[in-house]
Amino acid sequence: MNLKKAANVKNIICLAVVAALGVGIIVVEKKGGKDIKPKNDSKSSVSSSSSKGETVIGEDGREKVILSAEIPELSCESIDFGENVVFADTEGNYSFMENGSSVKDIAVQDDSGAEIVFSKEDGKLVLTREDQPAAGFVYENHMIELKDGKLYIDSSPVEYKATSFSSYRLSKDYVIECTDKGKYRLKDNDGKITDECELKDSTGAKIKIKADDEGFYTEGVNDGLFYNVYRLGDDLLTTSWSNVLYINGQELVPYGYTDDYVNPDIKVDIDKVDIEAKRPPIDYGAAATANGDISALTEEMLGYVNEIRKQYDMPMVYGLDELDKASQVRADELAQDYSHTRPGGDGNAYNTVLTDEGLIWWRSGENIAKGGSNAREVFDSWISSEKHRAVILDPDMKYLSLAKSEGDGETYWELLMFNDCYVPVEGAE
């Protein structure tokens, strides 16, 4: 089973979608084949290593296999051995999956029929061949090697590559890096960290940039004014009221922040889940102060979701009665058209239901499912799928609602999440 193929619970069909700043991005799950496949980092797609090897006749008259190790080096973060997968994680370690589930070790057969076992000892990757230490083996004419604790396939290192937008070159002399959410550091070309620098924007105005753990701040050198919008070359830089930096509308975030990777070893112990609904604090915005009773389904799902978000040190999400109304509308719509697009032929995205219910939002997400007998079963389905899990563990979400609807003998499930666009108002409680 390919690492990128979602492992959904039996008889449940799921789709996930996230929208940021009002733009919907529909996620399509990739289908993996049975061949061994490194993941090509450059385009985040799954591709094979171009050749399984070529047989030629050597000078001694015997057949010789030219291994795929002689192809150019690629960068990959996993090796798929059919139902077993070994992959690199964000911590620089290796983990294993068998039939979509996390396991402590995996076993595969090399091209000679010998059993190769991948395991970890004291956190380090270990290979054994027929119970003896091994440095490598050949699998479907691909060379798998373990050198200095690092795994290679066809001379390509198996290592995790973050895809987050975490650094940006401000000029030929300075680079800005995001070290944590809303925290930054400036570096010059020698790698020296400095708290501020001076540049010229595209109009020629001289600006002073300050960046540290308090955020990103720009002011005019001559006028002393706060610059929250300006251009550097062709790029538009904007700074929010909380000193968060956006470049061409994309937030600078910490390394690994927006990647799909989730540690498979973290599980939700349902016996310890507190499913009591947590109310949002009053200063979270006007919508929160109007919160009344929320549905039992939402209350239950909040327990599951907040338990796993807590294990990732992510902010908890809250129930909202207005969101319950919106999610029920969408659940009823799913029974008409199982899609992230609303029925009616207008092509409206799912999140227009938020606006219809009077909710102001800047980020939203939706998971949908068909089948399943209860909220726990559907939660297990979503959390075992990479794309659906990314919605549940989106750190920018603040509210959640779960609803269901029956139609044509099927049960349709709607998980709707969003974050409002709250800005403190003078005099507000």
C-alpha cells in the first residue's frame, strides 16, 4: 500500500477540502501502484525510479544485472514495499507502516528470497538479513542501503523534506526566517542574526525592518510611519495587526508547519477522552459570545478532536451553535450531491454555507463521509487518512461542528471547521 494512499475505515468513503482566505483547494487522493516507489520531493508526487534494471552479457559470458543504483540521485522520503512502507519523519528518524497502520518493524523479501527485517534499536534504524546484521539488499533490482544510520534507495537518501514556506530573501544581503508561529529572525549573508535592517522598497522609500520573537514590523526611516503593505521587487509584503508576515498573501510559517506529516505513533485513547464541550472564551470574538447549546454529535466530536490536538500542542477548537446550523445544512445537501460543491448547479463551494448563516470567516475546512454507524467510527476513518487528518489538525481552525443526514439508505457525515476574522474593538469586553 502506498504511503500516500489514505487508509479509510471499511465501508466509509471520505473526501476532504480546505479553504484559505476564501479560496477552496480540493484535495485529490493519489493512487499508488505495487512497484517500489520513492517519493519525488520536487513535485510532491509519487514516481518510480525510472528503471528496474537492465540485463547484459558480461565478458565472462554470464548475465549481469545493471542495478537501478546507477541512475541519477533523487530525493525521496519513503520506500514502498507493497503493503509495507518505511518513511522518514520530521525528527530525522524512520518509522514503519503495514497495511496503513503504524508498526514497530516490517519484514520484506529481497530478490534472493531472503527475509529482510527493518527495526529500530535505541532509536536507530537496523537491518537484519536472515537474523544477521545487514548493510543493504536488492529489492526488485533496486539497491537498498544503510550507511551511517541513513537509508538510501538507488543512491538517493530517504529523508524528510519540509514543504513549508518558512524563509524568504528580503534582499541580496538579508533573509527572514520564521522560527515559530509569529516569531522571526533576520540573517545576513554570513549567517549572523540581527534584530533589524534597512532596505528600499519598490518606490525607493527607505524602510527599517525589525524581526524577533515579538513579530515582524516595518517602519519608514524618514516618516516613522508603520508600513503594513509595500513591495520588494515584484513581491507584495503585508503585515497583520499582530505583526504576522505575509508574502503575496502566503504566511511565513515555521519549518514543517504546513506539511502533511503526522506522527503515526500518537493515538487517541478514547477511554481517556473528555467529551465535555468546551466553550470559547468571551474575548475570542462576537460570534463566541452568542454561543448557546450545541448538538450532541458536535459535543462528542469535540472530545475526540481536542484530545488529539492536545497531543500535538495545538489550540483546542470550540462548538458554536451557528456552525451547527451550517453543518446540518451541508449534511442534508450531501444526501443530494456527495461533493464539496453545493447542489443547485451554481458551482458554489461548501464554505458559502458559512456566509449564508451570517458567519464571517477567513479560513475554513470540511471533511465529508458516506457510511459509518457512529461519530467514533467516522472519526477513526478521518484520522487514518492523511488529507482528512490535515483538516482536523489544522492549527488555524477555531470552531468545529459535526452533523449527519440519511438518504437512499446511506448515512452522510459533515465535519465543518472555520476560524473567524476577529479583530479587537475598543471598549469590547
